[in-house]
Amino acid sequence: MARRWVGQPLRRREDDRLLRGRGRFIGDVAIPGELHVVFVRSPYAHARIVAIDESRALALKGVVAVVTHKDVPDSPLPPFLWDTPPEKLVAALKPFLRPCHPPLLPPDRARYVGQALVAVVAENRYVAEDAAELVVVEYEPLEPLATVEAALAGDAPMVHDGWEDNIAVRFTVRKGDAKDALANAAVVVAERFSIQRQAGIPIEMRGAVADPDEDGSLTLWCSTQNAHPLRRAMSRVSGLAPERIRVIAPDVGGGFGIKGVLYPEDLLVGLIALRLGRPVKWLEDRLEHMQSAVHAREQVHELELGLSAEGEIVALRDFIRVDTGAYNPLGLVIPYNTIAHLMGPYRVPAFEAVAEGVITTKAPTAPYRGAGRPEAVFAFERALELGAHRLNLDSLEVRLRNLVRPEEMPFDTGILYRDGEPLVLDGGDYPELLRRAADRIGWDSGVRLADGRRVGRGIAMYVEGTGIGPYEGAHVSLTADGRVLVRTGACSQGQGHATVLAQICADAMGVGPDDVDIIGGDTEGLERGWGTVASRSVVVAGSAVSEAAVTVKQQLLKLASGLLEIASADLTVEDGQVRAVGTARALTLAEIVAEAGRRGVVLEATRYHEPPTVTWSSGAHTARVAVDEETGVVEVLDYAVVHDCGRVVNPLVVEGQVIGGVAQGLAGALYEEVLYDEDGQLLNGTLVDYLVPTAEEVPTIRLDHLETPSPLNPLGLRGVGEGGAIAPPAVIANAVQDALPPGAGVVRRTPLSPPYVRELIGRQ
Amino acid sequence: MKPPPFEYIAPESIEEALAALREHGDEAKVLAGGQSLMPLLAFRLLRPSVLVDLNRVPGLDELRLDKETLVVGAMARQRAVEMLVGLRERCAMVSEAVELVGHVAIRNRGTVGGSLVHADPAAEWAALVVALDGELELFGPSGSRKMAAAEFLITYFTTALAPDELLTRVQLSLPNGRSGSCFLELCRRHGDFAIVGVGAVVTLGANGEVADGRVVLIGIAERAVRATAVEKALAGERPTEQTIAQAVRELDGEISPGSDIHASESYRRQVAAVLTRRALARAAERAQKAEYASEA
């Protein structure tokens, strides 16, 4: 039947509840008798833990327990999502990869400022904090390694026992002979680009509440993006069977990847609750969050881009160093993502990229909206822009010359994606994206504003692998009132799943989206799930929901056919009823459910969708900026996005996703930077000094889109969660470079703070 | 974080408040708007054993725009000053500075007295009282005394207020004659602390020359600074692009900015010069256009 709900700009079902303050976030979960946990965190970037004296803390009224490394298993945290690379990838790369997971509580050394060392459990958070101050930890400070340079120096101490250097991962990806091709290029742009360390800053910080039952089972509420994987991990660590553990991700106020990581704190809350036989709650504050939730993006690229005299890309070489922080729980995910997205939407005949992940004594880094892609796009698009400039060609023309064209799709890039499958661009019209984005912004340069500021324009394009496997699950059933209940492993932190997945289910079943209830982020009622990261949920969960719903629809029709004595082929499901075509004979879903109950007929289905590989979204972003030459202050005057995320389920939700992503991308381009000093001390651990842009700093973003359905799933879906955040640093850098006076320095890094821009201008 | 334990006293008269301060001395902190104090308590950077809350003490929040002065009670909210009818026309610098204090929500609670006693070197109110001959009234066990702003503000987070005293009100002298004023700031985001802030007042004489020029800067030293050398260089000159630029050359010796994660000393010096030039130009332009010219 004709699609009705997919594509509609329905207002989100979640919003009324959330806007009225009726959300149920982790801070709203209150269990009678709950205790509060506060962690004693390391004040040193690197120190041996000599002794812990908890006696004064235990003596404080209201303190129930103090938990140290002696009380918990000292093994590293179990695998979570991506730690083990797929066999096909390992076979092709033969990567150097050392497993490097944090322990629950380190027995030997603290390896970054803010690392949790001791857990204090008390009647309330106030007393717990007072008690945490009374825990005496004797430290022997060790040499901090606050930079990659320090960590790689010949005499640097090893952060992890038994290692010969502080390198956690290294591998090379090759296609053709890039070195040779570069030697024959007309122009080689050789530059060093660096992208700063950033924090994801969900507005709601981390938290967990664990409630043990008398029968030995455990309910764990957690502000997480991955309920089922967390249950598996909790089971491994506690010894409790997964069936005895229920993990619930309640309303979550933002995740962005930061909550898609396995944290010792979440597991400790569960263990402590089981140990004490009482509910236990942990809600972190912003300072803890800035110190110990994962950071992201800190990379340096030494890149060589070879172009012919006509501006055709001839070869690309890149040596990438990733500052991975004190641990590397995600293996090669970030460096591989970066490498996989370096060529972008362009034809690159010869390619060689080497990545190294270096351990430093800072908070660990992990995927944050874009997850390695913004860094790739920044380095490549900057180089392309510089190359066009050197050849005296319009950079728009150079891009058009090199873009993979629609008629070349599917386009095999000659390398693998990190799922081990060939990286094949599977659809889209990249030249059209570019043309429209350029039109939107007005491609005139060298203009000055009335107040004397110089104007520049910039552009960048990206592709994004979305909808990664291995799978996502959905269980669809009908309830006695004739409503549809969907349980899925996808977890929402604001992506609008309750609306978007309901639209997909509605189309598949022939009901209205208001008749469908989506429950995500709850391990109950669905055996397996993966969770919401990597722009995958609409693609993978959406496909699973659709498949399960179609199955239940067939079951409905079969039963209805028997009841009405009409062939299934002559029945339709519409508006909550099964109707015989061309007659008035119909049964409501509630009636059919009742009948199914009487006859013992099953009206439910569970489906796990396993995508063959990722499907590719794409986009072009453009911007005009004004630069105050005297102060270096940059203002974004205009910003446009033209993107392609395949078939759009809900345009309002997509718009929100893109704008939110762009805002975070602009933050990385102009404002945010996590700063450590040479002793590994975090210098800006609060939102006073870590500059998250406010609504005043984010310009109006103009959106346009193309819809090239994906060939990889029946609904034609491509992911959209991260796209907005991928291009902005490159766009703004290109725009600022365009605005700077001739002879000014080259933009090689972000953020484009006023002092940095002023310094570039001053270099004339 | 949560604050460490403290005792809370809410006096209902100034005498009660002073009695509480007398009793607890250094162990007590006064709570006005709480916009600086509460975060410090929440971070456990301050650990007073006693908080003395002034919010129930009447008579401390007067706000009066007179012909020659602006009188502000210590407990007047920033937002009340921002919304004071006639203030922008009378002295734009004050309105422009107050608008830059944090965000509206902060200004709704934050008080002028709280800002002055907290003495952040980047506080807009420090610039205003220093530029406009601010006279502060302090009330203690032996009654009230008056002190000039420059004497009151000593250094980072340090004033001449005794532990048993309260700041009750401040009086600013508004420019007279043909004058214009301006306040400019460079900060990273809307509502942030100033990296550098400049307030300028220009009063013109009969021949269009600068009869009285004031230049004050924040964020460039341990307290707000009057750039008197710049003022002297401009005195008696007609304010043109050239004379202003010439006068601003005297600025560098007047300021001693530090470096922090947001800006180096050298960047602050550059921006101080740029903003001083721009502020003086705008103040002079406004003076030239001034419709309000009271008796000198």
C-alpha cells in the first residue's frame, strides 16, 4: 500500500511530556532507601597509589561504605561495542593493536586527573562529598605525559605495564602507490594540520541507579546509549546471568557518543548495590564529567596531497597521530574512521594513510558526533583548498572536477570500511550538493562590511558511512487494546525514536503512528540489542522495526482471513482495522487480538536486521564569515547545508539533527578546546572556561536536501545523526582563510580563536 | 559538587546583620545575589562556616537617577539598573556595561554591591565606579563612612571592606555638559567575562575640544585602571581619529595584563589599544551629537 507516514513532518510525540517537565531522566529515578556514591578522583595525571586510608571517612555519620580496588575485581573492563576489529579487517591490515581497557578501580596507578580511585557510599551526596575529602590517599607522583610528544620521547615512562612504548595502535591502509604518484604530481600540498581535543558536553551528565532485588536480580538505570551491551558487561563483571539483570536507559539528555562507552562508574554502582543489598545512585557533576567522561578529536595530520596542473587529485598520503588518552578501549575505531573518510566524495587514485594511537596521561578519547570524520574532512578540505589556490584555480571547480559522479555509482574506493567490507559509495549526487550549497551562500569573495570587517566564504564536502552493523533488534506485538507495542535495542537521547520508528511501523502495518508505542533502551522484552551510536538507529532499528511489523501484519491478515472467511489478498489494514476491500466488513485490531488470545495464535515477531555494510550519506556545507582584522574575532554571517540522508522519515527531526550537528561542529571550529597543562592538569573543567557556544553564537542555518534512497535496505534509509558536525571546522577554516588579507598565515588548526586569527593576520 | 556544611542566618535589619558579622568575623560570608558566592561554595573553593543572607534586610536596594548622580543601593539587582528609565540617555556607558554582566538570569539575581565587594578584576561595575568618581558608603559598628572607589578596590578579590562592615550604597557622578560615553568589551561568547573591557567618557568644551576625558579598563590588571596618561594626552584636543590614536599610544605603560588560557598578555595589550580607540571615537561622536547638555 502507498507509504503514508514516512516522510511526514510529524511533531514529536516525546515533546509534550518533555516540555512539561514530565521527563524521567536518571536524576528523576528515586528508589526508597537509595544510597549515594561519590568517587575519590585522582588529582594527579600520573601517580602510584601507595596507600589508601578510609578510616576517617568511614567514621563520618551517614557513611555506609568505602569501596577500594581491594573490594572489586582488578581485571580490565569487558569488551563493549567495537573493541575487536572484524576478522576481514584484521586480515587485510594486520594492525598493531594492544588491548587497553581501564579497570574498575586501578590498584596500582592513577593515569589521568579525575580517574576514579575510591567509591564512598553515604546517605546523601552532601555527606558523601564530605567523606570523600576525608579519604586519605598516599600518592607517589610519576612523570606526567600530557602530550603525544612527551609520550613518545625516548625516556618517557610506560603508562601501561609491559609495553615497550606508549603506542596502543598502529596500522597502514594503502591503495596503489601514493609515494610514486606524488613524485609525479604538478603540485604537492604538504601540511601539518591539528585538531584540538574536545568534549561532547551532553547537557545531562552521566548517572546510574542500581536497585538489587531480594531474589538476587538487579535493575540498573543508566544514562547510556547502549542498554543491552551494558547488561552484558554488568553480567560479566558481577557474575549474575544476563537474564537476571535489567538495564533501562530512561530519558537521556544528550549522548553524542559520550554515553556510548563502558564506564567503570556505571558498573561499580551495580556491584556496590549488589554487595550492600541496597539501591545505590550516582549522579555526576560537571567537573567530574569534564575530567573523566571521554574526550574526543585530538589528532595531528601530516598530509600530502598531489594534484595535476588541471587540479585533478593524483595521490594522497597522510600520517595521523591520535592522542587517545590513558586508555584505548575502542581499539582502532577512531583512527580507522578517520582514514576511511579521508578521500571523502572524491576520486583519489593512489592513497596511503598511516595511523598511530598514542597513550597519554589524560582522559581517554572515544567517538563523539562525527567520530574521526571531522578531523579527516578538516585535513583534506584544507589541503584541497590550498592546492587550488596554488594552481590559481577556483576551488569550487577543483572540487567538481574530482567528485565521484552519480553515473559512477556504486563507486568502489579500493579500501575497506572498518566493518571489513569494501568501502563502496552507494549513491548520491555529490556535484549537485556542491552546486546548490555554493548557490545558497553567494560565491563572491573579497567583500568588506560597512564596519570594515573582511568577508570570506568557505566550503567543504563530506560523505559519512552510516547504519553500521552488526545488528539491531525489534520486537513488535499487539496489546489487548489493539495498540502496537514495539521494543527495540535502539536508545534515544533526543533523536526522536518514539516518533520516527512509530512512523516506520505505521507504514509497515497500516496503522496510525499514534497507535504505536516505542519502547527503546530497555533490555526487558528484547533478547539482544546494540544501541544508538554511529548514525545507525533509523537505518538498522528502523529496518528491524519494519521487518517485524510486516511479519505481524501478515499474522493479522491470516487470522482475520480465517475469521472473516475472506482471502488475505482481499484484506487491507487501515486506520486500526482489518477491512475487506470493497465491503463494509471489518474487524478492529482489538477484536482480532482478543480472538488470537482465545485461539492461542501468536501476533508478535522479533527481527534482527543485519545490514550488509554501511550506507553512505553525504553533504556540502558553505559559510560566509566576517573577520575583524584588529581583534581576530570571527562572526559567521551565513551558513548553509545541502545534504542527502536517503529517504527522510521525518523532515522536522532531520532538520533538528542537522542543525544540532552543525552547532557542535561550529563549536569545534571556533570555541571549544579541552586544555591540559604540561603536568596533565585540566585547565578548563567548567563551562565558564570550556566555551560551549550559546544560541547567541550559532547563526541561522539554512537547509536543503536531496533524497537518494539507499540500495542497502528496503526503506532506502541512510543515517543523519552525525552529518551536521562533520564539515563545519573545514568550512569555517576555509572561509576564514578566504577572509584574511593576502600574505596572512595559513590556517592549520582549530579552534579559530581570536588570538589565533590575529596571529595569522599579524604574520603579514 | 555540593557546598560544605554551613550555618545560615537571615537577619531582618541591618543591625542584626552587623551583629552576625561581628560575632563570626572571618568565618562569615555575606550572601547578596549569590551569583558569585554560590558557585564558589559549590566548588568548595570557599568554606565559610556562616552565611549571612542580606535578602531580608530592607532599605538596601534603592535606585535613583538624579540630575548629577546615580545612586545605587548595594542590594539593587543588576537587572533593575539595566531597566532604569532614562539611564541610557543620561549616560550610555552605564547601560552598555550593565548589559554585559552575564546573562539576564544572572542579572535578575546578581547585585551591584555583590559585584563591587567580590572585586573581580574584570567586573564591569569596577570600571563604572572608577570612571565616574564612585563614592561607596560602608556601614559598620561605629556608623557609616564614605570611601572613593579607587581606594576601595585594592586588588584581585580584595577590597578595603572590614569583616564587620557592609557596603550599603554607591554614588556615581554622571558626566555634565556636552558629553557622550561608551562601554566596549571583547569576550568570547555573549555573557562571558571580559577579556578586555573599556569605558570611555568624553565631555566637550566650547570649541569642541575635550574638556574632560575618562578612560577606564578592566581585564588588564589586578583591578580596574584609569588610563590617566591617555586622558592627559587627549585633554584640550579635538577628538579626531589622529588625536585619539596619538593619545592611545600612552596606554601601554598604564596597563599590566596577565596571560591565561583565553588570551596572552600581548593579545590583551593589542585589544586594549583597539577597544580604547573605538570607545573614545564612539564617546566623542556621541558627545558631538549630544542632545542633553546640562549646566556644567
